[in-house]
Amino acid sequence: MKKTLVSNMLLLVVLFCVPAHGKELSEVYSAGPEWETFTHRDGTGLYHEVLREVFSLYNISVKHEYVPTNRGDELVLAGQVDMMTCDDRATSSQLHMSRYPLYVDKYYAFFRKSIVGPWRGVESLRDKEVACQLGYYHEWDFPVPVHIRDLSSGVKCLQMVLLERSDFYVDDMLFIEDSIKTSGLSFNRLDYDAQEVGVRAYHPIFNDTERGQTVMHLFDEGIMALHKAGKLKPIYEKWGHDYPDFDSF
């Protein structure tokens, strides 16, 4: 009973602290790719459900446009949507990341063992070609120099490694496994390996405008209120994703 009372009080504090401009909003718009367990077209998925919980605190609905990551950034810059979900860094001085992420996870390099040889940590990637989904990874994601080959899908990245045209396919393990499953390609998994490259936090990206800053403020305040109230963790558990340490951001 006491915990419920504290949770409700935290949510009320958020509602009372809504910026004046934010009280005029009835809808916000997000953009980003369709991702398994994150953004399904039926409105389910981790990102969809967390954003709905956050903005329902202010009686604001959320609409999503399914576009590639780079296109999502362009729409935010043009003021056609309020946020892009999600990225580990803003790619323009006019774009800003929220304080709190929606997702934190490790990312891995998938490779043919006979080509790369024994895994030596990230040193194995030095000066090698890394196949990545378009807009997902950049040079700053790697502590050693790499040559990034942007491709339109994880399946194409996988194919480049299987055909020995790229040295590595880098992605979240969830996406690597999904690419293997959906590709229908037959190969001996024992000939390949996947090793951790790093850890990233993925944040919504907002425009540096009055509206953009207001929506970002609402997101950050709402995330922390829901976190403190214990209302976010069940959503992450539902979709099988690790719960971010929001208190560390």
C-alpha cells in the first residue's frame, strides 16, 4: 500500500511539472525502423510500449513512422517527426539525445574463424571490413580503425561474411540471430563465431527546437517517474530485454 502511494505521488509530480508548451501537445511523432521485439507494425514491442507509457502520463498519444535510421534523423531535422528511435549518438549539432536510453545492450562481431583466426578482442577488427546495417554503426563505435560497409539489411551483412566479401558482420546478437533465421541460408555454424565488441546505450534523438526540447524533457521526466514507480521493468521483462540502469545516467 505504501509503495503504491509513493508511486502515485511520483507520477503526480511529473504531471504538475509539465512545461507550459507541453500541455498544448496532444500527439507526438516518432520514426525509426521496424525491429523485431522493439517496433512491430501492430503497435507492440519494447519501444512502442515504453513510449506509450511515458507520454500517456501527459495524455499525449504517440504515432510512429517506419523508416530507416538515417531517414528518421532527416525527418527529425526537418521537423516532420519529434524523435528518432534510437541511436547511440546524435549525428548533427541540431540533434540531441535524451538523457535516458530506451535500450542498453552489447554488440557483437560475427565472422568465419578460418578467415579471422583466433579472436584477439577488438584488435581482431583493426583495419578490417565490417558489414553493418545502414546507419547502425559508425567509426566511433570501434576502438580500432575499421572500414565500414553499410548495407540495407542484416541478411545482406550476413551474406557478405558467408561469401567472404567482408570480414565481420557487426550487430546486436538478437539481430544477428534474426538475420541467420530469416535468411534461409545453409552453413555450418561451427565454422563461425560471434564475439563481443562493446556495449551501447540507445537513446531517442530530438531536434534542437522549442518543441523538440519540450518533448525530450517530457520523455526524460516520464522515464524516471515510471522507473521510480516500478512500472517500466515489467515491459522489459515481457520482451526479454535487460533492464537499463536508469539511475546511472
